[in-house]
Amino acid sequence: MRASGTRIGLFLQPRTGGALFAGWIAYRERSVPRTALWVVLIFVLGHWSTSLYVLLALASSDGDVQRFWTGEATPASREMA
């Protein structure tokens, strides 16, 4: 019996979204253990953890859009590292 396109989409969509969000966290965070914890939380709790991460990122950015997307380090300092 073949899986329908809907079933495949329902299976892949959350994992694809989680992988993309995990990539943003990996870019944004400087700590590997902290990144790993968030990635595990994303795949265990789903959108609950992604929502929490975005809220924490918004709170820590103090209204600075660049800091929200890139974290503490600026892109220029990442290139030198």
C-alpha cells in the first residue's frame, strides 16, 4: 500500500520546519550544548519550543532587529572567528 501525498506531507513538514529553525538557532547561538538542547526540544515539543525560543530572542534583542536574527555576535565578528 502506497502512502498518500498528504501523509508524506504531514510527516515531512514538521521535520523540515524543525530543521530550518534548528539551523537558525545553530547560527545564532555560540554554545554547542545550548544549541543541542534547543534542537532536541524542537523535535520533542515542536512549536511550543520554537515559540519559546522566539519570545526569548525577542526579549534579549532589546528591539534591535540585527541582534534578534544574529544573536549576540554580529556577522562581521563571526567572519573573524
